[in-house]
Amino acid sequence: MNDDSGRLNLGQRIATVIWFLFGAGFLLALPVLLGLHPLVLPGVLALAALVAAPAAWLERLIFDRARRRSLLRAWIRCALALAFAFSILAAAPLYALAIVVGLDPLLAPQAVLSNGKKTVLFQGAVHVGSEPFYKAMIYDLEHALSDGYVIYYEGVRPDPAGDAFFRDVVAGGGSLNDEYKAMSKVCGLTFQGDYFQLLKPQILEHPDRHVAADVTTLQLKQEYERLAAADPAFAKKVQASVEETRRDKKDAGAMTQFFAWAQDGDPRHQSLAGVTCRGAMTLLLKAKGEKPAVLDPVILDFRNRQLAARIEAAPQDRIYVNYGAEHLKGLLAELRKADPHWKVRSVKWMRAMQAPETLRGETIE
């Protein structure tokens, strides 16, 4: 109740602030609810009205024994509060994913490694990222070329004797490039392979400065067979992981529907799907770096050893390495096995994923 001066008491002030926050949260949630589907908002309101009936009766029974308020008034008040709360809860995950990308972004390292004789400029990459990230990468790569660096590119090279193994075991029965391209469209991002097409004229003109430094699919197959023969438990884990991936792809009905919904031509769907996709990718890629994958001994460790050996044997003393960011630690460890003088001279971090910038202005006419 109000005090004698007509001012709100402490409880009323707190309630006013809570109602204000609920109202503001509801207004923020509206674009999300309306963008998901036309029936989402009516559904939330109907659910709130339904749940409010027993909730209002219970509140009135416990806190309003004198029955100063009518049941209808209590129901309206409770329904409004629940509508606000349900709307906020429905939109909160999407805002949380947007906040993750903005405040705790996925970062890629650009590290300078040296043993006093050779210098390796390691540019950490991601297969799907933001266009500004790839623009900065291409700029730095071209600058490195002007400084006399030779470019080492990541990319497992095809070999007829190992392609089936790579497709079935590593790619889960599909094409990784096709999956990356599809993901880039939904996420509002860029596929690395498409952006690097800009370098094709330079590669054709100076093939000696652009080296496909990765292993072949046959080499990966041979390394897997070697490890599997030495450790049958490893082979069982890999086969179990492959079967699980295949089952997930067969049962990917929800994911297929999400991709179709995201690309149905509605800009609101595209925007909401992009926020969801970028946030989920950021969380998944960060978690991936914390927990080793089953195939890491083949996909990471073996390729790191091969890359380090290639760097050690290279006649050039300046090498720019464009590889996945997760290869940096392993590569440095392998280089130090051959020469403990290898050190990290500097590290620069680059934001690999962010919301695409949309600029709109008025036309001249």
C-alpha cells in the first residue's frame, strides 16, 4: 500500500521495477518471436493465459485471503506476467548466442615462430568465417609474399588410393567442402575455399611461391592403418565414431528443416538462423579445442609431424603457413623436437567470426 504521503512503499517500487524490466524484455523478445513463425507469439500468449488460471487461483488463495481482488483481475495480472516471462525465455537462447559471438568471439592466432635461422609466420585459419577475417588474411599473405615468404597451404590432397578412406572415415561419407559451403550460407559467413580463389592468378604466375604442403588422402589412410594395427582399441573407437556420424546424418531431419527454413527467402528467418548458427559454431569450435577428437592422432598429430618435417627440410628461411588454428601448438611442439631453439616471437589474435555488416542508405533519387 501507499504510505501516508501518497508515495509508493518499498515493495511497490520493487514491483514497478520488475514490471518495467519484464516489459522491456518482452519488447526485445518480440522481433525474435515474430521472426520465428506467425503462430509463435499467439502460442506463447495462449500458453500464458492457460497457465495463469491455476496460478492466479493459487496466488489468491495464499496471498489474498481477504479476497480484496477479483479472480479475473488476478488472472489478467498473472497472465500478463507469464506472457512476458515465457516470451523472454523463448528469445533468451538466441540473444545468448549473439552475446557469445560478440563478447567471447572465436579467435585465430597469427604467430611468428623462429629458431634464429628460419622464420615461420603461422596464420591460424577456420574453414568457415567472416569476410573481414579472410580479407585481413589475404592482405597479410600478400604482404608476406612481398617480403619474400613462401606460402604453405593446408588442404589434404586427393589420391585415388586414399580418397574412399577420406570420404568414408574422415568426412563421414560426404564432402567436407559441400558441408562448409552450405554452412556458410546459413551462418551468413564465407567459405575459406571460395575466398582463396582470389589468389589463383598469383599461384599460376608463381607456383614455386605457393606450396600445397599438406599430406595426401593415401598418407592419411596409411597412418590410420599403422595406428590401428598397433592399437586395436583405437580402431574400434574410430569405427564407432564413424558409425555415429553416419547415423546422425541419416537422422538429420531437424537440421535439414532448419536449413530449408533459413533459406526460404524470408530475411527474418535468414537473420535469426545466422545468429543461431554463428553462436553454435563459436561454442562448438571452442569446445573442440578443449576435448581431443578420436581421429586427432591422424588428422592433427600426423599432419603436424609432416608439416614440421617439411619446414625443417625447406631451403627457404621464410615460410608463411596457412593452416587451421588448432595446428599451432602441435606444430611448435614438433619443431622443437628437431630444434629446441624454436620460439614464439609474437602473437596477434584475429576475430574469425562475427555478425555480417549490413549497410543501408537512401538512394539518390
